[in-house]
Amino acid sequence: MAKKIVKDDTEILLTEIITSMQDKKAKDIVSINLSKIENSITKYFVICNGNSTTQVDSIFNNVMEKVNENINMKPFHKEGYENSEWILIDYFDIVVHIFIKDVRNFYKLEELWADGVFKKYENID
């Protein structure tokens, strides 16, 4: 008999966040698995960008709505949604970063966490 593969809660949340970003045409979506890094602040970073503050705001709203609607989870903390240049959503095990492209290029979070395990996701057009 085949063993049933069950996703843990973090993987379910990760999938929901990625799908919600793709729904709003987020660009350059990447997850960084930080679970093997000692003293890491979370298990995953999920990073994406939008082409405008309007798109960044739309991605943020969709992630918040879909995660709450589909897995009944609200973030521990959120910030940056007032100006929509860099929005952070903290779900404890996953911290989401939604940038406007220029701000993402300036801060280069991916370089700061280069020891993590990276996974890129397709943009859905």
C-alpha cells in the first residue's frame, strides 16, 4: 500500500501565498528556505515584486484575503501597506516581502540570505 504524502501546515501556507501572488501577476517570485540556518528568524522568506504601488497593494490584499479565506490564518504582523513600496506580512513560519521593483533591487534581500535554499516560481501571464 502506498504511503499518503501529507503536506505540513507551513507547506500549505507556502503554496497558498505563492498561488495568491501568481493570481495578481507578481514578478520574480522566490521562496528561500531558511530552516537549516542557525538562529534564522523564520522558516521561509517569500519575495516578489510588482510593477507599481497599485500592483503591490493588489498582491498584498490578495495574499491576505486568500490565506484567511482558504486556510483561516491571519498574520501575526504586517507593515508597509500605507505606501506599498515594501510590504511585509509575518505569518511566523513564513515572512512575505512584496516590493516595488526598484526597492527590491536596492535592498537585495536575496543576497543577505544567500545561505538559504532558493526556489523560483513561474510568472503566470
